[in-house]
Amino acid sequence: MKKPPEINTGSMADISFLLLTFFLLTSSINTDSGIFRKLPPPPDPNAKPADIKQRNIFTVLINKNDRLLVDNKPSDIRLLRQQAKDFISNPSNLETLPEKKFEDIPYLGNYPISKGVISIQNDRGTSYNTYIKVQNELTGAIDELRNALSMDKFNRKFKDLTDPNLIEAIQKAIPISISEAEPKDVGDQ
């Protein structure tokens, strides 16, 4: 009895491997870069803690039910961006909002910089989705303030600036001052 002819599959494995390699090399893989924050340097153990006035602190608490308490008042995430912008900019120079220190900034002149700090604290049970939404709103508030200043001074949005000196000037005028406390049980609010 004659054996049926076999199909040589050795070259098929080589072709499959080459196709797999081609697709891996030519495809792009999206990677999340996370939340951009510049971490402060480690504190000096001998340094005295900074004395921050209560008017310079914008407190955002998130409970385990994903509800917000902003400056000891219930709030909604849809209002958070505007509340943060009003706090940081203090347009009417109210006594209940942060103080400003004037500093000579290249390309901007004598500019009032907010002494305000945004303090976030969430409950251990806070959902990741709400945590990210709060971070996005606060970052969005700073971005909008930077864009407004950049448009006013340089006729370009902050993200469109290419000169590192101009970027540094805007960043110095409107710094990201967000303090994040360790999660704990912040209550039901």
C-alpha cells in the first residue's frame, strides 16, 4: 500500500512567525501615562512645618459613596472646576480666598501669584473613577487658567507655546499646588 503524500508545513511556521513579528513591530500599543505631577523633594527632617493660613487651603474630600465635600460644603463634581478656578485666581481679591504675592516674572512683569493650595483627601472606599474625575477637574482648572493667561499675554494657548522661557513664565505665574493626603475614612458626609 502506498502512503499518501505529506504536506510540508515547515515553511508555514516560518511564515507565521514572520507575519507575527511584522505586526508586532508595525502596530502601536497605547499606553496610559498616568497623572502628571511633579513630586516635591523629600522634606528636611529638621525644617519647621510651613504655617499655611486656612484661607489659602481649598479642601476637597471624597467619601466612600463618591460624594464631594468642598470647603466643608456638599458639592458636585460638575461645579468643581469653576470652584477651583475661582479659588486659585481670586478675581475679586476676597479676604476668604487665597492671598497673593507679587513676583517679578520674566515676560509677565510684576504678577500676582496665588498662595492657594488645593488639598485632596479621599476615603479608602472611593471609586477610582471618581478619584480620576476629581483629578481631571482640578487639572483642567489649572490648564484653563494657564491658557487664559497665555492667550492674554502671548496670543497663544499654553499648550501651543514652544519657547521654554514663556512656558516657564506661565508655570511660575500659575503653579500646580495640589496636596494629596493619604486615603483614610473621611466619613459619609
